[in-house]
Amino acid sequence: MNVVGRMRFWQRGWHERTKIERVELQSVALWHAMPWLLCLSWGSLPLGLSLEPDLPARLLGWTMIVTAAVQCVHVNRSLRRALDHYLGRAPYPARDLAVSRTLMVVMLVLALALQAVGGIQGGMISFALAFLVVPHFEALAFALPLRDFAGRFALVEATTVGGFAAIGMHDVRLFMIAVLVAFGAGVALLSTRCGAWTLSVMWEADRAREVEARLAVAEERLRFGRDLHDVMGRNLAVIALKSELAAQLARRGRPEAVDQMVEVQRIAQQSQREIREVVRGYREVELGVELAGAQGVLEAAGIPCRVTGEPAGLPAAVQSALGWVVREGTTNVLRHGDAQHCAITVSVAEGQTTLTIENDGVPEGRAATGGTGLPGLRERLAAVGGTLEHCADGGLFRLTARVPVSPGTGPADETGDTLLAGAPGARAS
């Protein structure tokens, strides 16, 4: 049961991550596995199978194998910090790189000693040299710009080739060592830097979408503010002037003061109607447009969406309320789950309009808790006599809104003050 519980916990944690977080997690897992695979194929096996039987050779060889494993452990522990530095989340990992560089130097010294005592058969030491630079250069690929990376590689290459030349290696094996060290560094660079660059672009695009959404909200607020200013600015100025004139006329006992106050009343009532029209236009949503937009957005995100039903002919209040349900439901599908398909159905039966949004891939635990947007939708639907239900069953999340076809006039249609009080609730999530 403990193992099953852990598996469910990991599965729940996986589904709660966004798509870009899953891509990053997969990339980090591959980067953790790569040094161990290369350690086994390039380091441990060639060294273990080609060591001479004498004691110095075996001592040096197995010390190299243990040091290679320590290199892998260290790069696994420090890789996340190096990646975070590349993505701009953490400072330069100087201490981690110093430890990694020290382990690489130790491996190089052991390789030189093993070659000097003739403790390895043939040119198998070259494969170990190809591996020994991988863990260090894997971290360097995240932490340094490409120009600095090339400089570090040139220094390591020259040191390695110079060290083996100093102990008497001058044949073709020296060239092979240079080639394999360059190959190991290239593998470390290409396998890490390309993936990290892709992650940085994806995170930048994600931040750009968030900024775009905030700008859209700010632009809409500015538009709404301009509309209110245009409506109220002139009318309030006229009301102030006519009120002042009426006060002056009343002090003088002039009957024209009554006419001026009647005009003030007329302008106030006109302003109330104009504000109501502005706010109604801000809050109303056309259901057909929202359905088409939801289908387009979901399919653009790689989620097939089927829309069934025809919203034409429904009252404007019903379309507005259900349109906000479509917006919130679409947002939840994109933000909170890993849906593979989505279905939106609109039906009218027995004097009631029913909107259903169904998708898979939403964790049941999360679906059962709802979210901050659902209470706002319930309030909006309650204003037109509607209800909202949601449930998770068999891996499917279903959001169902029901509204009477001919709802009664809600409070928002009676007075401008009530309507304005409801305007902030226009944000469903």
C-alpha cells in the first residue's frame, strides 16, 4: 500500500504541473541520467576490462572508476542550480563548478598515472578521457556563455594532450585522445545547452503570454474608464453649473430655479441610463462568439474540441451568463489539466438552457475542490435564476450550467447603482 500511495502521489504531482514544467522535469531527468550512462559505457567498462593484473594498475583503475561515480553524483546534485542560473533564477554556481573542476583534475591525474605505469591495455584510456570531461562540461554548458565555454575547453584540451605528451605518448594515440576529449565536451554541450535554450524560450513565451493577458485587462479597464469619463464628464459638469444657477435663482426668489432643477433631474436620469448602457455593454457576452473562440483556443493548444448545439435565439441575459461559463471553463481546461479532448454542448429543453463542458485529464482531487472562478460564476448565474454544478467521474471533469430560457429581470437591470455594484464581478476568475 505504501508503494501504491507513493505512485499515486507522484502521479498527482505530475498532473498538477503545467506542460512547460513537465518538459523541464523530463529534461532534467535526462541530464541526470546521461553522466551515469556515459560513465558505464565510456569509463567503467573499458577500464575494468582492460586493466593489467598487477596491483598498481588495479588500484589506479578502480580509483578512477570510484572518482567517476563521484563525478556523476556531484553533477546530479549541482545540475539544478546550474540550470537555474542559466534560466536567470539563481546566482552563478561558483562553488559547484570548483568541486566539479577538482574532480576532473583528479581523474586526469589518475589517468596519467595509469598510463605512465603501463597499467592499461591498448588505447582504452582514451574512452575514459572522453568521459572525464563530460560531468564538468555539462555544468559549464549551463553556467557559462559559449565563448567562455570554448576557452575552458581549449585549456582542458591543451592540458590533457600536453600531459600525455609529457609522459612519452607521441604516436596516433595522442591524436585519438585529443579527438575523444573534444567529442566528450561536444556531447556535453549539445545535449545540455540546446535543451536549456529551448526551455528558456518556452519560459519566455509563457511570461509573454502572461504579460499579454495583463495588458489586455489593463486596456479593457482603460476603455471602460474612457467610456465612463465620456458619459459622466460632460453631464456632471452641466449638473454642477445648473445646480449652482438654481441656487442663485432660489436665493433671489426667482421661479426659474424650479425649471433649472427639473433640468438637473432630467440630466441625472439621462446619465443613469447612459451608465447602465455602458456597463451592460461591458458585462454582456455573446454566447456564439465565446463558443467559437473557445473552440479555436483549445484546438490551437492541441486539444480537440467539439461544440454541439445552437445558441441563436436565446435571450441576451442568458447568452451573457453562459458566455462567462464558457470563458471560465476554457480557462480551467488550459490552465489546470492535461486534457486530450473537450466537448461543449448547448441544449434547450423544457424551458431551460443547459450548457455542459466536459474534458479529461483533470486530477479528480483538484476538480472536486472547484476553484476561485466557480463561486463567481454561481453568483452570475444566480442573477438570472440559473445554477452551476461540477463533478469528476471516471477521469472526466464536467461543468454544467442551467438557466431558464426566459429568466426574470435581475437586480442588475433595475437600477444603475445595482448594476455598477455588480460590475467588478465581471471577472469570472
